[in-house]
Amino acid sequence: MRNIVVETTLLCPAPFAFRELAQWEEWPFLVPGFFSETPEQTSDKTLHVSTIVTGRKRTFHAKLVSVEWDKGASWISADGLFASGEVFTEALPHGGTHFILILHYQPQGLTEICHDLLGLVHRRMRDSVVRLKGQLDHQWSMMMAAPGGHATA
């Protein structure tokens, strides 16, 4: 099993970041190029998700294991593909957010094993978190710059 940890600092406060991340139907727009289609909710705790990480489309059901509002969430694949992950948000004193993504997965097939050994999966996850940071920081900045913008999340 492989583990990838990617961390960054967001400009927006933790409640804003977590609220945006909880809108799963927006994920393809928050992290363009990672999700091949909009996730579909199949039950109150399960999403049908399609991703592209190693040049190959992966489709699976992600079951929500735990959620602690403004703090984090964890999920696990519910249908044989061994993958799970956690997202953590921690409020920072200056009003920003420390964001951590942890992905646990088992590469399948020679192509995925090679991508993993070359560090391409980690790079892809890091690049996705950088794009997510850019989107969330931009949304927060636009909200703050709008007439009547204020510092509540």
C-alpha cells in the first residue's frame, strides 16, 4: 500500500474551505483535470467518483467514514478498489487554513506501479492540491473584495 501526504496553507478560514470542499458536485471545478466527471451521490454516505490520476480513468464508490465539521473527513473505497483518504483543515492564527490531504492506495497494473515508483502519482496529487488552493484562495479573495465583503466564513 502507498501513502501520499500533501500539505498547503490556504488564505481562507477553515470553515470557508471545509464548506467549499463539502460541495462535492463542485469538485471537478475546484480540482480541474483530476475528476473525469461530477461525482454522483448514491446514498447519504456514498459517492460514485471517477478520477484520472495515472492517465487511466478510475471509477469507484467512496464511502464517507467520518466527518468532523471544519476539521476533517475520511473516506474509503466501498467496492474492491483499495483506496482511502483523509482531508484535514486546521484554523491558523492569521485566519488562514492548514490543509492536509492523505491518500492511501494500492497501484494496480504495471503502468500504475511505474507511475508510483517515478513519483508521478505524488506529483499529480500535489499539483491537484495546488490547483485547489488557487481556486479556494481566489474564491475567498473575490468574496472579500465584493461590495459588503466581510471576514466571516
